[in-house]
Amino acid sequence: MNIKFKDYNQQQNWLFPPSIEELIPESHPVRIVNGVIEQLDLRLLIEEYSKDGKPSFHPKMMLKVMVYAYMDNIYSSRKIEKA
């Protein structure tokens, strides 16, 4: 299987400090979402992605965004994008 996704790196550093990781407090609920979704086996979901066309965002990242938005009572895709 050779599916291409856009780069997805939570440990990415900025040109100048701080790193993205440093901006999120240790007790923030997004860390719980991240921990749970990192443990999920998403192979079946990933297999459904097309190998053709432009690379997609990684499904793991998109699932994290959706779960956290729903936890924060944001259901509209436009409001999720704005948040």
C-alpha cells in the first residue's frame, strides 16, 4: 500500500521558540484526545483513502480535530475551521 499524506508532525519546531508542544499546558484536555487516538488502530480507515490525486491530511490528525471539536461542542465545519 502506497498512500501519500501531507506532512503531520506534532513535534515540529518553529523557526523561533517555543515549539507547538510547549504551547499546550500539561493538563489540557487535548492531550487526552491525543493519547487515546494515538492508541487506535486506524489501518482500516487509512486503507479507504485513495492513492490518486493530491496528498490528504493524515486521518489520525483529522480524527483528533473532530473529536476535540465535538468535546468543545463545536459541530459546524466552518466553526471548527475558525477555532
